Amino acid sequence: MSRNYKFHNPDGVYFVSFAVVEWLDVFTRNEYKTILVDSLRYCQLKKGMEIFAWCIMSNHMHLIFRSASEQKPELLLGDFKRFSSKAVLRAIARNPQESRKDFLLNTFSEAGIKASNVKIYQFWQHDNKPIELWSNKVIDEKINYIHQNPVEEGLVFRAEDYRYSSAADYAGEKGILEDVIVVK
């Protein structure tokens, strides 16, 4: 792995993107996206995650964060991914309306068999490609990139209208995740 894609500075602000195995469109259902929002909220309140920007797409997520606790950022992100993957997998398995249940669970099981560090299911791809954000210009670029994702996908006309991102916070409105640190 390239040296550019590691968490080197434990106090740094990082941009990360991570995708569902095989880029499967899992987050087409709001109840699965809500699990991620609740997991982010928990990390904010209990684990010292400071969130600057975020966005959940149908098959991946973008996040700009910093660890304000003693926990290293890679461990904090690992905890988030581990917990959220188990919660989403449980929700898929228990959802009577999930028409793709067998397909999704089989795909995650097959990915788990191939991964040496996974017991049963692998939900998230392992790579996060963390990039430390070192200047206001780069932070602004990444925030804009994150917030324009739903616009470019044709989900909304204005970034702040997409419910599952921090774009509303940056437009002076109240987003669904509390305590987002808005960079000005």
C-alpha cells in the first residue's frame, strides 16, 4: 500500500472513502442509511469522533473526521466500520421486505471466505484510502467533492437537499447529524 494512504498523524483531519463489497447498492433503503447515521452519532458521543463532512451514497460513504480522543484514527474508523457492518447485516437478514436478502448475504459470505481476517461476512471493502487534509484549500475541495456526489448522481438538484450528508449544515440549515464541525 502506498505511503500516501495511511494514517500517519494521530491528530490529523482525514478524508476517507469506503465502499460496500463489490460496490453493491445496499443503501437504497433508508433504514440501512439510518444505521450508519446512528453509528456516526455514537462515535461522536462515545468515541471522540469529530466530523467535518459526510455523505452516504447507495454503495459507499465519504467522511472527513478527526479523532479527538486517545484512540488512533484508524482504530476509530475500524470500530465504526465493524459495528455498522454487523448492524446492517442484521437488518438485511431480518428485513422481510428485502427482496435481495439471499443475494446480498451470499455475496458478503463469499467475500468473507476470501478474506483472511473475516469470520463470516465481509460487508465493507478493506481499503479506506485515508488522505490527511493539510490546508483549508484541500479541506474545501474535499468537502465540495463529498457534497456534490448526490448532485452528480442525479439524486438532488442542490447538495443541501440530500438528507444523508452534511451539505445542509454547510448551507446554514440543520442536517440530521448533530455536532458537525462546519469549516468556514
